[in-house]
Amino acid sequence: MSISVPKTIKLTLFGLTPFSILVFFVVTGFHYVPVNLTIGSCIMDYTSPSTYSERSSPLKSYEFDADGDEVLVCYGSPSARGRKVFGELVPFDKIWRLGANEPTRLYTSTDLVVGEVVVPKGRYSLYAVPGKNMWEIFVSTSTYHWGNDISESVREQEIGSFEVKPEYNSIFVENFSVRSQDDKLIIEWENTRLIIPITNFGED
């Protein structure tokens, strides 16, 4: 004996439900989806009007292995284009989004220590106050704000900060870039290099 399924139930199961889930994921930026299901995908922030304007800085990503667990960094990659970057284009002693466009985001599927900050697995934004002799890097649970819209409400979601001494890079780096080497996150632009230690202390 066959059982017929009413059309309204079919419509809900195969039409409205998937559509609603898709809308929810887009609106929330996948924020509520487990990190281990979204690692490997950097998406633009379609909730911000700025997303729909022409971009001079492409969205890039860097994924690396932290002792067997995945970590993903999503960032806008601006170019120097003959400009003096640090101290002029990016002023010293003022808060900066550490890239371009959306906030620079760190997704981790394990608990980390980034610099000196304990970072439980999840999604975070990174921003900085560059200085001539020392930088301060901030880690926030806010991932919805547009890059440089670092308001008081965003600052209130910080889980910590740490200082890192900038190094001179003899090789000029035209595009802001992120990479890793020997359990360190390396951020480079122009002739400046930041080296940030990363430690995995999550459970196996």
C-alpha cells in the first residue's frame, strides 16, 4: 500500500526548507554552522552594501595545518601601487582592519594560542594598531562588521590582544599577504613582516 504525501508537505520539505536554510546561511555569514563544516570557504559579506561596489582589493584566503587541525584566514589583499604604506596610507597608532574590505577573519577548528591570546575554536576577526616599533593585534568574536567599522560594540567583543615587533623585509611585497611557516603566522606588506606564533592546544 502506497502512502501519498500531501503537496503542502512536499513543498515544505523540498522547496521552502532548503531555501530558508540557504537564506539563513547567507544572512549569518555561516556564523552558526560548525567551523569544521565551513573551513576552506571564504565568502564575501553580502550583508554589507560595500560588498556590491567594485573592489580594488581581491578577497583571498590561506589555509594551513596546525598540528593536524585546520585553520583558515580570510582577508582582503590591497596593493601598494607605488604608495608609501605604513606611516602614510596606513597611519601609525590608529586602529586598522589588517587588510581590506571585510574584516580579516580567522576560522579555527581547534583551540589555539595566537600570539599570547587563547583562541577557542570558532570564528574571529583580527585587526591591529600599527606602530613604528611595535604593533598590537586584537582578536574579536565580531565577524559581521565591515573592515574598518571597528566600533565600540566590536571592541567590546575582543577576547584579547598581544604585541608583535615588526621586522624589516628586504623583499618588497606588493600585495598584503598571509602565510605560515614553522607554527608561525606571517603577515607581509611592503617591507614589513609580522611573525605571530600559533600553538595548537586543542584535544585530539
